[in-house]
Amino acid sequence: MARMKPQPGIMDIALYVGGASHIEGVSDVVKLSSNENPFGPSPAAIAAVERSARNLHRYPSTDHAALRNAIAGAHGLDVARIICGVGSDEIITFLCQAYAGSGDEVIHTQHGFAMYRISALAAGATPVEVAERDRTVDVDAILAACTDRTRLVFIANPANPTGTFIALDEVERLADGLPEQCLLVLDGAYAEFEPGYDGGATLVEKRENIVMTRTFSKLYGLGGLRVGWGYACQDVIDVLNRVRGPFNLSSTALEAAEAALGDRSYTEKCLSENTKMRLWLTEALRELGVGVDDSHANFVLARFGSAAEADACEAHLKTQGLIVRRVGGYKLPEALRITVGDESACRRVVHAISQFKAVAA
């Protein structure tokens, strides 16, 4: 029998490797590799999950109306222009599936989130990587890379894994300069961690060529339930809903996300703690001679003198029960991404890196 072959582009996708959560032979492990909320989900979300168990025999809502209304109310958005997905990853997949294919190009930046390239290849499109400037999105470089084949441009703002941020006027300049057949996708997975930033929602209201994606996996602590959403003009949302499965989100996930969104006091507490410990962690690492850009997310990117030094530091952290994220796959081999944990975790990390630096010296 003839050997079955996948569609072009599929075999160019490397298998995704998630952040580790265990270290063999080490107890008292602290996971700081996946940018998870160290305080977990709100009590309201946990209670919603428990209540949902009574109705697991029922199919979930197909239109996600209750959650979409909650999102619209919380952010002042048009409920009809909101789509929900299995994490913001699924919205990214929908966009590539619906708007990019063979012969089309999808732009992502040098250190951009891996799913942009993966989703482009899965759709049969050609991913185009654009250089960043000092680990920050370079609008001029993106505009220079656009062609008549460009269909989508993905940027994360704040960015992952760098934590850097570009102002709304720069995002607006990017949107204004794109070819007319192209959509700009603003990945706002970390938008809540930048004070006063709406993830680009105001720009979506003014332009039809911008899509905003958001998630409940980071600040809201629901990574295990996979809930995300997108906001765009009505025409784009109508297209995406044609490729969305009718039951893509479980009742449990929908109810937990709605409850989490309503628990404002809990999220404000989490934000406050993240802001405090992010600043402390940044300054403490800099005092140790580790390069750290100002982060606008819930992690910091720690830069060492070389890839070998970063690898050695990561190995030392493991012996201390601390799991951080190597980011060589994001073309940052000399760096480690470290989630901002609670105060105890942050102090453990700094102490361990201080030990490593002392021995290395």
C-alpha cells in the first residue's frame, strides 16, 4: 500500500515541548516555566467547577452566550463580535485556517510565540520571520516584509517570551501600513499585566483589519481548562464561527471562566502581587549581573553571557527544585524565562542564581 502523506507543511512542525513540572529525584519542586498564576484560580472559579459536575451529562452551550456577555460587560465590548475558543491558541488556529493557505504568507517576529508559525504551517501557508530590535517588535521591519501574499501578521503585546511592549500608536501605525488583504492579530495573552492597556480593543473598534485575542490561562489561573477569546469586526467573527466546532468548550470551562471574570477582588490581588514581585525579581537579578528587560507580563527574561552559562544556570536551578524555561527555540539561547511566582519562589530563584554566580566566578 502506498505510504500515506500529510499535507505540505505539517512535517515542518517540530513537536511542541511544554514546560516541565517534575524533576526526578528532587522534592519540593517549584514550577516557574509556564507563566501560571502562582495563586491558582479564584475560589469562585473553583466553586463553579464543582457545581458543573452535576450536569456533565449535558452538552455545553454552542454559542457561549453567558461567557460572551460576561466578557462584553467586563470590557465594554460588543457581545456579537466576541468568539470563544480552547485557549487563544484555537483562535489563532481558526485565523490561519480561515485566512491563509497554500501560496499565502503569515508574518511573525523573531522571538514570537511558537503557535504563529505552527498554525501557519498547519494551514499550508508560508511563515515569514521578521527580525526584532532589542527583543522588541519592530514595526518598520514588519511593514518592509509585507508582500501581496501576506494575509496575517501576528504580534504578541506584551510579548512572550521577552516581556517587552510597544505602545498603541506603534500598533496603529502598523495596522495603517499593512496591505489591504492583511489582518493584524494582536495576541493579548498578557494584556492584563500592563496597567491601562485594553489589549488593542479600542483599535479593533476603529479598524476592520485588527483582531484581538485574549486568554483565561494566565491572570485568571485557568490554564488547565483552556479558555480564550477573540474580538474583531463582525465579518471576521462570522468567518471564524464557520470553522469553530459547535461544542469546542466544555460547560465546566465556560462556567469557571465566567466566575473567574466576576471575581474582581481576587484578580486585583493577583495583579498587585505580580507587579510587586516582578519589580523585586527584576532588580535582584540585575544586581547579580543578569540582563533583564523591563517586563510587562508575569515573567522576566533573564539573559546571561552565553548559551553555555544559561544552560549551566538552568541545570543548577533544577538541583534546587526550581524549574524555569529555556528559550533557545525562540532564538534566545543565552536566556531563561522565569515566571514571577509568589514571594517565596522569587526569593528561592534569586538565592539559587546568586549561588550559581558565586561558584562560576
